[in-house]
Amino acid sequence: MRIALFTETFLPKVDGIVTRLKHTVDHLQRQGNEVLIFSPDGGLTEYKGAKIYGVSGFPLPLYPELKLALPRPAIGDQLSRFKPDLIHIVNPAVLGLAGLFYSKFYNIPLIASYHTHLPEYLQHYGLG
């Protein structure tokens, strides 16, 4: 199976979501799946055989370690070449909108997972 992952955070950043994603990618590839990762550009093009397509973005003002990557047409070009059987949106946010759009546009099955409790984050930063 060919799986496209859309995530707002991936290597070289180190956090709980990235750790979870690394384990997921490792497991998927051990099972014989091909994985393409769309994430904010961190300078990497591959993780253990999984291709990484870095999307340029900008840092969040209150959390500069996290970049928001804006969807762009080149994502669709990469997806049409990869021909995924499934799109997985991780922590749906801005880049995840591209995954949702292309899932509908190309009629590709979609799943999403949520790994951050946003109300707690907002409260931590005095916004909730």
C-alpha cells in the first residue's frame, strides 16, 4: 500500500508527535508499505527510506519551534506521481487541509489522527 502522511511536525524537530510518527513510519515500512511524508521543510528528504516532501512555512509567534506550512499546488503534483492508496492527516491543521482537499479531489480514502490536546496548549500559553 502507498500511504501519504500529512503532518505539521516532523524531523528534525523532536517531540512526542514526531516520536509517534517515526514509530508509525517504521511499522508501515516493515509491513511492506511505501510512505511519503508531507511536512514543514526541515531540510531532510528521507527518513529510513520514506520520502519527505518539505513544504516551506513560517514559525508560530508563540511557539517558534513549530512551523506552519501552507498548502501549495506542488503538493498535488507530488501526490499524483506517488499515487497513494490512503492519505493520513496527523494532527489536522493547515497542512492537513491539503491532505483533505486532495483526498476529495483524487477520491483517495482518508484517515486522521489527533495527538495534541489543544485546549491544554491554549491554556498553557494564556490563550484559553
